[in-house]
Amino acid sequence: MTSKDMDFKKSIVPIFILFFCLFMISVSRGMGESFGVFLLPLSDTFDWDRASATSIYSVYMFSLGIGSLISGIIFDKFGGKFNYVLGTLLLSCGYYISGYLNELWQFYIFLGVFSGLGASMVGIIPSQSIISKWFNKKLSSALSIAYSGQGLGVLILAPLCQILISKYGWETSYNFIGLFFFGILILLFLLPWKKINVGIYNSVDVSANKLNDSSLFEALRENTFWKFFLIYFFTAMGIFGISLQVVVYLIYCGFSDLEAALYFGLMGMLTFPGMALTGFAADIWPKHYVSTFSYILSLLGILALYSLQYFDFKYLIIFLFIIPFGLSAGARGPIITTLIAKIFAGKGLASIYGASNLGQGLGAALGAFISGFLFDQFSNYNVGFFFCTLFTIIGALLFWLIPNIKKI
């Protein structure tokens, strides 16, 4: 390969790789996080209580967590093409068939398990491994841009789903979404997967780190791994316990269905620059300081959301929630992703990241279920707000207990 070809490969191809990862995360996770828009229509159609309806999302997040571990193992063994084809097939089948379901257990399987496993196969797990092969010095920034696809997806898909539901109903909307993923599945076969999997860099520069080239089982014996796992777990309990209920809570506070979906989408929009800015900041300042600042923003957003039910100037307070919470909701993800890529870089990176991301799936599943259950018990959201605040604070404190962070 000539130096000119190498310069082209280093300048153009990484941008394409980053855009592809951003797109796949946007459509897969963005659709999953837009479940809040479907929450009331499903509840009204089948006369479900809040805990039953949110339990579908809990199954989705649990499957996403378990799937993250499976996704990492599959990626390390078979490469990216297998991940993306299998994941997109699951997403297409899961959403399309969901339009024909009428029993809760059926939604658990197709909307929960299929879409959760599918999102894990095409989401941040394979993206993190692929991007690590194409970026080195700006890895934090690149990963944060890809990670922000979740927010970008919510921004676009939440209002779009609300419009589709209003015009065609939730059943046909799910059919359209399934066909959309089937279109993506066909295009995946046209990509040059061998070149994508090779990359430029075999791993990030972590020669000084004693955990370099760790396998999954070696990482499981390290306290550092379990601290990352717990950060994911408690943070997800706090953040997802809030985000799933945002649309129905805003309707509860007097906003229209479309207004609630638009504000939820706006929150997702801010997640996009929030993640990107976090990545840039983490390249400049100590990562535990950046993460702590993001947790403070999340807590301020939760406080504003709690206050919304008690004041008349709702259109001011809603932005006091949307701005800090939206900017910070996913901000810890790029930081943790980069740290894991640097601390555990090597042959088992995808598996290690998938295993740690299981903490997020379990935490989000439990947080979503608890928030719905507490609403059914107390007929208000205040107790749920309290516990979500507590879980978020625990996640912030855990960041200071990982000594490796201060060395990177």
C-alpha cells in the first residue's frame, strides 16, 4: 500500500466507519428508547397497569444487557458482519411481528427479547471494537460521537413514532419499523466487512497498562472491571428509571401527547451534543472530574422534573429539566467505553465491554420496573424520583473509587 493510499485510508475511511456506527446505534437504540411513546397506547389498548406496561421495557433492557455479553463474544469470534446481520434480522422480525400481538408475554418475546438482543448486536459493543481499530489519539471523541447516536435516534424517532401512531395506530407503526430494519439488513450485505474488521490500529496504545491484552475471564478477576459494572448498574437505574416515564409524566402534568413526545425528542437531541462534548472534554480534563460534572447536571434535571407538578410556569421548568438532563443522560457512556478500551485493550475487548455493559442492562431493567411499580403503589412519581436520585448519586461516587482513571 502506497503512502497516498494509507493517507486516504486514515482520512476518509474512519469517517465512514464512524458514520455507519452512529447510524446503527441511532436507529437501534433510538427505537428502543422511544418505547415511552408507545407506553400509553399499549396500556389503553390492553388495559394494563403501569408496572405491566413498563415491564416490557424492563425485558428489553435486560435482553440488551445479556445480549451485550453475547454480542462481545460473537464479535471476538466471528467479526462484525455476523453481529450486524443477526442483530438487524432480530430487530426487523421483532418490531414487525409486534404489530400483530395481543398478549403481554408475546410482547416480552418480540418487543423485549428480540429488539433487545438485536440492539445489542448492532449497538455500542461492536461499534466500540470497530472504532478502536480506526481511531487512536481521538478515541474518546470518536466513541462519544458514536455513542451519541442513542440521543440522535430518540430526537428523530420519538416524534416520528408519535406521528405514525396518531395517523396509523401503534400496530401499523410497528409494521413500518420492522420493514425499515429489513431494508437496512439488505444493505448490510454490500459493505466491505473484511476491510472494516482489519482497521488501521490493532489496539489503542496501552503498553504501560498491566491489564493490556486481557481476556474476559482475566478481566472478571479484576476489581476495576466490577467497579465499572456497578457504575453502569446504579447509573442506569437512576437515569432509565426517569427517562422511560418522561412522556407519561409530562402528560400527567398537563402537556398534550404530541408535546410530551416532542419534549422527549428534544431531550434526546441534547443527548447527542452532550455525549460528543463529554468525549471532547474527557480528552482534555481528568475523566472523573468530567463525569462528576455530568452527574450534577443529571441531578439538577431530576429536581426540575420533580418540581414540574407543583408550579404553573411549566414551559420554563420543562427546559430546566430538558437541558441539564438531556446533556448528561448518556454522558458517562463514552467515558466508560474509552476507559475500558484503554485499560482492557486486547484480544477480549469486545467480550469485556459486553460483560460490563450487562450492568447497564440489568440496572435499566430494574430501574424501569421499579419506577412503574412505585407509581402503581403510590399513584404519583415522587417516591420514584427519590430512588432515582439516590441511585444516580451512588453511580457518581463509584467513579472516584477506580484508581486507574486518574492515570489515563
